[in-house]
Amino acid sequence: MTGEPEVRYAQTSDDISIAYQAVGSGPVTIWMPSLSNIRAQWRVPALRMAYERLSQDLTLVLYDGRGTGSSDRRAGGLGLDAHLRDLEAVIEAVGADRVNLLGYYHAVAAAVAYAATNPQRVDRMLLFGGAARMREAMSPAQTQALLSLVEQDWDLFADAAATAWLGWGSGENAGRVAEAFRTAATPAVARDWFAEAARLDVSDLLDQVVAPTLVLHRQAASQIPVEVSRRLADGVRHGTLVELEGSTPTLFVEGGARDLATVSRWFLTGEVHRGSAPAPGQATTALTTREQDVLRLIATGRTNASIARALGIAEHTVERHAANLYRKLGVRSRAEATAWAIRNGAA
């Protein structure tokens, strides 16, 4: 994919314009926002890779909540009803009868509420970094120290959120994530956003959720204790908790290929991968070394000509390797080979 997807607009029932993007094909999967700026997020290399990989198997829908990013900056209320109106407007705009929901941090409560009250429209749900009572996810001292910077020093908050709290480290990813935070909202809107988030409580709706729900946890105890995620998974009827390896409190940074495989597999099949994804050499033992090289490059979206240049071989040789690996893996196209590579940690 070159550039970023077109930004479109959905209109909420209370007349707020919500910016959204839809990319890919497959089951419609709504990645619900926290404090977001979808345009800036595409400029984060790790996030861009995640969006592109997921959209090879799914119709991935991203959007900015009211008051943030490219959406109407007239936020109005920022409580649960407002978040649900935003989500409903986006689902209506993409014309989906049924959807998957990916609830990330502050969007977890809204995802639970929508799934509970619209059981006929939600196929599967994946939740990360939140809680039914959001104050449980926001109460640790480290989180409170970070939130205290919102009004004191907005630039410092953005940098600290990206590097110290979310664990993006240093380099281009961290700088781009900080910029996405910095441009997502004004400090005043962010203050109200976090204040309203701390009041979100959908614990009385948990047992009404019938959609199969996967709760992923990687946060260190100083950020979000695992007991918070466990209560969330235990509260829904068909909930499963998976503790990911590592302690970085975000997806697609630490163990990115494993995270992508877990998310894609869940939304495509409802299967849960509990262990580490196999290393590429283990996952592709039937392939020759050169076939493994070709598979990895196919999974990045490269053409046969581009792969040939990268490997220093003829284009017809790439075609032969591709045909062989398709046969060995039991796939019929580049898209199916890419999906296989993602699901098996070979990308």
C-alpha cells in the first residue's frame, strides 16, 4: 500500500463528524480508538505495518473519536453514550451488518457496552489494556503520575506516554507515537477525555456479552495488574485471557509478529494461540531456505520483480519458488500465502 487510506466522515446522531478509514477485505473489524489521530498513526512504522498486515485478512476500520484527530473537535460530552454514538455512526457508514471489535485501552468499556446491547451485530471481540471499571486500569501510581502531566506540560506528557509508559523506546517509532499523541487533541480535551474515562463502569453489562471475547494482557504490574484483565475475561460469558510474553504495555512492538498472528487468527477463526509463535525456521520446515526468503518478502507486499532484485535472482526463479511454496503450504495465492505467514509467525 502506498500512502494512507482515504479519510471519510460519518455523522453521529448528535451531529458530530467522525473521521474514519476502511482498508482491506474480509471480516469487518473495528479498531476502536483511545486518544487517537489516525493520520499521524499511519506515520508510525510499527503501526503502519500492523495496519497493513491485518488488512490483508480483514476489513480494518480505524476512526478518531469525537474531539480528537481529524474528527469534529467540538467534542460535546465524552462519556459512554458519546463513545457509543461515534461507534454506531462508523458502523452505519461502512454498511456492516456484523462486526468484530478491537477495544484498546479507553475503548474497552465502550466495546463491552456495544457488544452487550447489540449482541446480534458483534461476531468476536478482542480487548487490550482496559477494564470494565476503567479506574482499575488507570489507578496505578505510574499511570497517575503520567496523567498529572496532561495540564502541566502537554509536550512532556506526549513524550512520556510514548516512551516511558507505552514502551516504544527511542527512535522513529517513539518520536512518531509522541507526535500522534501531541496532535490527537488539545490538553483541555485530553483532560476531559481521561476524567470521563476514569468514570466509565460497564461491570453490570459484562454478563450480557455473548460474543466470544479474547482479553490480551502484557502490561507490567506497575501499569495494569493482570488481575484487572483476568476479571474482565472472567466477567463475560465466553471470555478467554491470554498473557503475552514480555512487559511492554502495547501491541505490535514487543513480539510484533506473534501479536499479529494472535489477532488475525482470533478474528478469522476464533482460535486462541496461547504459546509463543513458532520461529520462521520452525514454522516453515517444509520450505527451503530460499523459499522461506521468498515467503517473507511476499508477506511484505513486494512484487516478484522486487523480490528478484532483493535476492539477486531472476524473476522467473522467484515465480518457481513461489509456486513450490504455495504447493507445500496448501495455499493458492499471494494473499493466502501472506495470511499463512502472519498466522504462523513466518512473516
